[in-house]
Amino acid sequence: MSTVAVILAAGLGKRMKSTLPKVLHPILGDPSLLWVLRALPREVDHAVLVLHHGKAQVEAELARWQTEGLLPCPVSTVDQGEPLGTGHAVRAAEAELDRLGAERLLILCGDVPLIQASTLQELATGPAALLAMDLEQPGSYGRVLTHADGTLANMVEFKDASEAERAIRLVNGGAYALPWIHLKPALRALSNANAQGEYYLTDAVVAVAKATPVKVETCDPAELLGMNSRLDQAELQAIARERINEAWMEEGVTFLEPGSTLVGPRAVLAPDVLLEPGVRLEGKVTLGTGTRVGQGTVIRDTELGAEVLIRPYCVIQQSVVGAKVQLGPFAHLREGSVLEDKVHVGNFVETKKATLRAGAKANHLSYLGDAEVGERTNIGAGFISCNYDGVKKHRTTIGSDVFVGSDVQMVAPITIGNDVLIAAGSTITKNVPDGALAVSRAPQVVKEGLGKRFLGRK
Ligand code: UD1
Ligand code: MG
């Protein structure tokens, strides 16, 4: 049976007060819509996104996720036009669903990010079902009425509900598995004669329930919370944080302060990882066994090996770091940095598109951009690779077992051989062969007594 997910994401999200479409607002670094897509069960062959407000922005993100391999199945989009209700939204996908030969639909909301894969897996196994929540304070959710056997009898939106109906605690979570053959005619028959003047998907679901039983599955309310405001966003993030951190603790990760540590949903942490307070891991971050991440460090899309020591306040992105590397405090690894095993990169060192071979050290106040540093080479304090001539970037290549003294600049493109000594304070503009010493600095002048005389004048 062909199962197609329909994800509703055309709403404006007025209460977010944002230029960013609601479904692109992040929870622990990943947009809400990406969480939903990732939770889709294996049975789903294709996903159709119903968009309107912010459509171009959402499509641009989708294209990026596609190239990064983050989409679990092919995804297409349809434009709802002016959103006239959830029923109108699914109807906007009618032609696309027919084109795809959809038999069963999994209908979800793009702004309900914490729905679990296991829940959707279960939802997708039956022929027809909806997710409901039992709430002490059912608020403005649609109310669900069931038959004696627990299947769906009726749904009433809060604004259309009588006092007696409003007292019902079972509410609609807005996620459904439905046969397209029954839903399609029900959508076509919808009317908007209701309190909100909208085409309610819920009315169509009730019509389906007249043709075939629709199971009502009660689910943990935390999974069905929607993101309608910044307050919701913060609440969702707190729930996700607790869920993720607790799962990693079960796997042998230490959190010195779980409440301030934000680990994204795509992080992979080995046992004996230790995260200090205020650490943030976003995107695809992999940490090897025994690696310690210092306070206030931010890491994005980076792979770190085993027993890496990151001292506090480092910023690391799109980099690959080997085993037993030491970083920081205050190191900045930018995109394309590759640090092989046992490299040391110390305070106020910035690297970008730089490879530091095993055992290389750059411990103080340096910039290594578009550079390669050989094995065991030592970069002194205050080194600068002058990689940019104002128009183009150029490479600096330094061999192995080189000693670069402090306060050296190398004007790229430039190549330094192995076993070279570069004298402190040099500006190196020409290539240096293996084994050589290079020095370029003005000769020192010493005038006896002149210093004291000069100071005496003050
Ligand atoms: C809907 C349900 C309600 C349920 C609640 C759960 C209906 C009529 N009501 O209410 O029973 O308790 O969800 O959260 O379905 N959207 C579109 N196009 C539209 C309208 C909405 O794409 O024309 C999208 C929104 O962007 C959102 C989702 O559909 O992602 C749900 O819409 P929303 O307005 O939040 O639904 P509710 O009226 O709150
Ligand atoms: Mg609404």
C-alpha cells in the first residue's frame, strides 16, 4: 500500500511575530519541519508539504536538506493559496496525491515537532486512526467523541462546541492516518458554515469515520504540542532538551549541568563523554569516547574523536578533529578545519580550511587559513597565514618538524619544506627548502646609554 505523508505548513504563524516561516523556527538547532520529516516511519513513500506563507524560504531549506541527505523520503510541495482551513489545506494536495497514487495518508502538522517516530510508526500500521490527548485542561483544542468501542464518533472544534462538549477532556492532536479513497470525497463535500468560516479537516475525518472505523489513539501530550508562539518554542525546547539529555545519560554521558546543556537531535555521543555547563551541540556532531567539552563551547556539524579535551569557550563548526586533540580555551575552528590526532590548538587561535597533521601545535594567538601544517610542527605565538590578497585566497603549506618562531607572517601562496626553522619576527614571502633557516627582519641596532638619557628627559 502506498503511504504518503501530508504535512500542513501553510499557516502564517502570526503569533510568532517573525519574518521566518513558523515551521523553520528551530528546536535545539533543527527547524520544526525537519523534526517532523525525520519522525516519518519507513512505510512513508513520499511526503507532500502544503505551503503558502514563506513558501520560497521553506523550499530553499528543503533543497539544502536534500543535498545534505537529511530527508527520509522524496518530498514535494504544493501551494495552498490563501489558507482557508485544515481541510482546504489537504484538498490543495489532491492532484499531487492522485499523481503519486496515494492509498493511505499520514496527515501531520509542520509545527508539531516533538512527535515521536515510534508513535507515527504505530499510527501508520492501522488502516485509519487519529492521535488524541487526554488533557486535564483541554483548552481550545477540538473535542473528540468516541463510540463505545473507542472508535471515532464525532469531533467538534472548541469555538463550535456546546458547554457540555467543552467539558470533554479527550482532544484532537491533529495527526491522522486515513484512506485516501474515503477522505477525498469527504474533503470535496466540506462546507465552511462554522464558527471560524473555515474548511475543517476534522469534519472530513468524521465523515470518513462513517464509512470505515477510525481508531482513536491516546498519546503523550508532550508529543503533540504545537509551536504557535515564542513561549511554545521555549517550552518545546525544554521538553526536547530533557528527553535528549536523559537518553544520553542512559548511554553513559555525563552532564555537569543538564539544564544548561543543549544537545541537538542529530548529535551522536560515545560513552564517557563529559559535557560541562552551557555547552551547545547543533546539527551532526559526533563525539568520541572520553571526550570532554568545556563550559560554554558551541559545536556545529563536526566530528571529534576519542579523548579530546576542549577547554572552555571554544567555537567549532564543520570540522574534523582526531583523537587526543587539545583545544582552547577560546579556540575557533571554522569550516574545513582538520586536526589530526594529538594536535594542540590553544587560546585565541583561529583555523579555517586548515589541516594540522598529527602532533602539530599552534598554542597561542594565531590565524591559520587555507593552510596545511605538517606533523609535529610547532607554530609560535602570533603566527598569521596571510591567505587573502584582497581578491583571492591562497594556500600556505608548511612541512613536518618545522619550528615557526613567534610573530611570523607567511604571505601565501607559499611552501615551507620539512625540518625548517623560521626565525621569530619574520615575514616570509618566498618558499623555503627542506632543512633551511629563514629569517627576514631588520638588523637590531644598540646605542649605549641612549635609552636612559631619553627617559631622563621626561
Ligand atoms: C486543529 C484541529 C483541532 C486540533 C488542533 C491540534 C481542525 C479544524 N482543527 O486546530 O481539532 O485540536 O489542530 O493542534 O483541523 N494549516 C494550513 N492551512 C490552513 C490552516 C492550517 O496549512 O488553511 C496548518 C497550520 O499551518 C498548522 C496546522 O495546519 O500547521 C494546524 O492548523 P491550526 O490553525 O493550528 O489548527 P487549529 O485550528 O488549531
Ligand atoms: Mg486555526
